[in-house]
Amino acid sequence: MVFSSKLIEDAVNEFSKLPGIGKKTALRMVLHLLKLEKENVHAFTKAISDMRDSIVFCKQCHNVSDTLLCDICSNPARDKTQICVVESIRDVIAVESTGQYNGLYHLLGGILSPLDGIGPDQLNISTLYHRAKNNDTQELIMALSPTIEGDTTVYYIAKQVADLPVKITTIARGISFGGELEYADEMTLARSIAKRLPIDNYVTLGKNS
Ligand SMILES: [Zn+2]
């Protein structure tokens, strides 16, 4: 792509560094910004700079936050007896969006993956242990990827906190709602049968959704 303006070229190059954005899309965005009032473009760039400059990680759960303690950790209405253990902020957003969970979170920052050089020291596991030790904590809900690495991480954490009086649970894994049985993979179907629910639970869940 040949540009007649170095300024446009620089802006296009910056946009094309974003995930999923090629040069053509980047150019479309830049030309769009060029059409906007200057104030609108300044508001756009200020929001991005402010976000990058001011965001911190919550000292308790490691979620991204505007303050030292995030909105979830500092909310007195949240149930402090439950900690949902997840990999990243995207998982927090996903669980929060269900509106079904009122406990706290703990972000590990990934899962154990020795082949990629990710061991326990690279994850926020020691801070999780200290939180689990706190008298308020009664249950750790493991909401990690349904993979070998995810399962390994669950077992590792369970072993670490084995001496503490906390209950460890994992989120249910099974056939997705609206999914067809014959298309489910064997592992999912096997888990669904092993972790089957009494019909009472099934009917209650159906009414809530
Ligand atoms: Zn927090």
C-alpha cells in the first residue's frame, strides 16, 4: 500500500497492529477518523491513553481495576465465602454476564502449561492460597478451561489447599443448551453422564433460565 501522506501511513500502521485488523481495515478506520470533528478524535485517543496509563490490577483478585481494590472485591453486597477461580478477565466478564454469581473472583493469569514454560510461579496461585486461608473463604469454584492443562491446574490447586477447610468445586461441564447429543464429543458426553443431575435440579434450572 502506497500512501501520499506519512501521517496517514503512520496512523494506518498503528491500527494494523491491533488483532484482526489488516491494512485495508486500518485505512478505513483512519479515513473515518479524518472525517470526524477534532474534539471527537481527541476524546477517542484520550480514552485509550487514560485506560493504558491509569489501569491497575486489583491487589486482591488480580482483575483489572481503576482502583487498588476492584469494584467486585470492594462491593459489600458480594458473597465473600465464595471465590471463583478463572484464567483471565474475559472469564470474569463471561461469568458476570450470566447474572447468576454473586461471589468474588481470583484471576490466575493463565493455566499450568509446562510445555509453554508456565509453572505455578508464573500464576497467581500463592495469593490464592493466602485468600483460601482467610476464615471468610468457604468454597473455591474452579472455572477453568476443560482441557488437560485446565484439569492439571485444578488438581494442583486442590493439592495446595488440601490442608485448609475449604470446599473445592468445578463448574459443570456437559452438553450445551440447544446442542444436539449426537454432535457432542465423547469426552463431553461421558462427563455429562457421569455428572448427571436429579430431575428436580433440571426442572429448577429450566425455570430460572
Ligand atoms: Zn478484586
